[in-house]
Amino acid sequence: MVVALVLWPLSAWAQDGRPPLVRMPDAARVVGDLRELTVGKHAAEFPLEGYYAFACGSNGGTPLEQLDDWTGFAQCARDRATGLHEVYVEYDDEGEYIARMLAERFGPEEGRLGLRKYYGTKVAGHPVVLSVLFDERGIAQAIRAVTDQRADLDYRRNAYLLRVPLMNTFGAEGWDCVHPPLAAGETPVGNFAVKMRCEKVVPGGRRMVVEAHLYRKPGQTGYDRTGASLAGDFFSQGRWEIWNADYAAPR
């Protein structure tokens, strides 16, 4: 389901101070693999409305060279592993602006408004770094969403759980999963660690790839030099990639 926020005019606000209705489903929008983004389409066919901050992507990391729009994909260096050009993008921040304005009007308890999940670029409520990977012809071969390491601690702590709604959405059965051991220097968070990668081909010729990570990287202990607890000293990440099932990276 595609989600949009529609703010009623100020004159429509209830006199008793309750928030106005928030209308979510937008039937007018084209639904693709992720919102309107669709594997197999040319960059020139990708929507501009609702998207901004175009840049070259870095596999879930910081955006690189700025772009005017999707069609600038060729300005981004080809990824060695995939052979594709990665374009970073963010959802238009209108929804965040509206939600924050409502929160300011009705108080800081944004949770009671049910709007926090609409802030920024999110998948299943998780802030993500979003990108589309194009081949030399400009055809989208993959869509990538990696949980954002810049997000607040509460989001980061649960980032590895992104896999749960995704795997449920595409059916709990039929996933081919591997659980690599922790590498040298990696340690559990308390007694708990997750490292997994799952793939599944779904109807429509899409290969879904889901990853989950939760552990401490080398040098992370959870404590500072004085022995005080160090919040956020761990690695928690979720990853979702939607691939054209027929695409094979050049050798």
C-alpha cells in the first residue's frame, strides 16, 4: 500500500483541539516494486514527484556526487560487484513537514498522532538509505534499501528487524538462508548476535534479498575508557534488495 499524508486546511481543525483526520491510502499513485519504483523501467520513466536529493549512491553509505534526477545515472561510477550505476534518492519531505507541524500544534506527544512512521525515507517504519541500480542502458535492475546508520538510537537498535515484515510479506516459506559465523573480532551484543542473508524468487521475476546484522564490530565493547556504558556501540543493520531475477553481473 502506498501512503500519503493530506493535511486539512487550518479552518477544518476541530475546535476541541483534536487533530484533523489524516488520509493515508492514495489510489491515484502507481504502485511499483517499492512505492512507484519499478525494476525493469528506464530511468527516464521513473517519477520525479515525491522524490528529491538525487545523488550517486554508495551501497547504503553517504550519498556522493549530486545529480539532477534519475537520468544522471551514468555520472555514477559502475559498482565493481554488480556492474551497475547506483542512484541515491530520498522521499520528498512534505510528509515530514506536515507531521512535524501537526506535532507542534497538538503537542510533543507525536506518538499519539500516529505520524512518526511517516518522517523521512522509510521502509516498514525503518529509516533507510534508498537507491536504484541502473545498467548501461538506463534500465533499473535493482532497488536497494539499507537501514540508515544516521538514524536515532531507537531506530538503529531495531534495524536488524527489518527482515521480519519483509519476509512475512513475501511468504515465510521458500527462503534460502545462510547464517555466516561472526568474523574475527566481532562479538555478540550481550548474549545475542544475528548475521543472516536470505534470498527468494517471487512471482513477477523478482529476486528478493534480505539481510540482518546485529553484533559488535571489532573494537566495540559497549563501554568507554572509564567503564561507563556507551549507548549505540554496536552494529545493527537491515538490508532489502529487489533484483531482476534474470540479471547477472558481468564477469
